[in-house]
Amino acid sequence: MIHVQRGPSPKGFSHRAKRWVNRYQVEHKSNPRLTVTQFWSKIRAQIRSDARILYEMFHGKCAFCESFMEHVSHAHIEHYRPKAKFSYLAFAWDNWLLSCGRCNDTKWTHFPDCNGIPCLIDPASEDPELHIEFSGYVPAPLTQRGEQTIKLIGLERSPLEEERSRWLTHLNALLLLCCTKEYRAEARELLIWAMQDEAPYAAMARCYLRHKAPRLANRTQPHPRVSPQDPIRRIQRLVDQYVSVLQDLE
């Protein structure tokens, strides 16, 4: 998890949200059994344009596990405070996050309390890296809320850890390539990109590189933003070249 700036609501959102709330109240009055979840399903198509903006603000990544949505599931609008328990926040922009299906299903309507504040970390309003670090590819809690968040959304589930492990292998290859004259500049640029918000598993990458490459990662002034073209494919290409060099060793 990383801190993501959700940003202001889309143009006209407050008007649309008010219309949805009013419609739900009218329909619920005529049918008291209608839940806000059922109503949400009825108007899902009307929310798609706003969901797309949310998708872009979260770089197409799950707000919780940081997996790219297209790699793991359809995108879900996740309600930080579950709409089943906080129906009045169902159409509140500040309560919307982007979530993959796995995190969404694991969290479900669970929303426990930790000493008067929500146990679940809200990545759009606070810095999750103050609560959760990584030991390699394994999440490790720094606080009680960090521990509860890991459990609530299943950050230790096996398929997810396998993906983080694979990405960590790529980062290790880039670190080794930084020691070569031929690939140093490109590998360094891609490592800097790997710490940016839009990169896969950025929280893990930042934590790992702070330990393995402190001069690169622990700068007083942040690195200027880099925008390499097709960075994931470039990383894969470099890793493949690195492997082929190792295979040629006698």
C-alpha cells in the first residue's frame, strides 16, 4: 500500500451523487427491503465514467495490494467505510477507493475499531508506509493498525506473495546490472521508476531499495520524476539479457 492522492471529485459528481441518494431514498421508501448494495448494482452503469477517473488516479492499481487491476481482476469501487454499514457514504467521493476483487472480497464489510479509530488504513488519507513495511516480499506490520490491515485485506495471500517475489527478482537483477558499465544508466533509471507511485508494488520496492541501495533510495531530495517508455517490458528485456550472459559463463 502507498499513499495515493485521490484528488477532487470529477466534474458534476456532487450533482450525480445527490441524484443517486435521492433516488435510493425514494425507492427504499417504497421497498424497505431494498438495500444500498442492491441499489448500487442497479445503477452501476451510471457510475462507470466516475469509476474510470478513479482508476486513473490510482494508476490502475489496487489501493490495497498494489496489483495492476488488469492482471488480477475487474476493477471495483471499494468503499473504505462499507456501504452496507455506512449507507449514507455510499456515494461519497472521499469514501471511494479502487480495489481488486480479491481484496474487496476479503475485506467485505469488516471494519473493526482500533482504540477509537478504524483499524483499516485508508491509503487516500494517510501514509500506509508508516504502518506496514516489507521483509523482502513479505509485509510486516509496524503498528497494530498495520497488523490488522494485513489481515483484513489478505496481504499475505500466496498468489500475491508469488507476484511480489517475481517483481523482487527483477529488482535484484537491475541492482546487479547497475554494477556493469553497459547497463548501469538504464538499470538505475528503471530502479528510480520502480519507486514511483505507478510502478508495481511500489511500497515493497521502496522498502527493499532503502536497505539494498540506500544511496539511491534514501535521498534528502526526491529523484526527478522519470517516465521511461514501456518500463516493465524494458525491465524484462534487461533481465533476459542478464540471464543470457550468466548462461554463457563457463
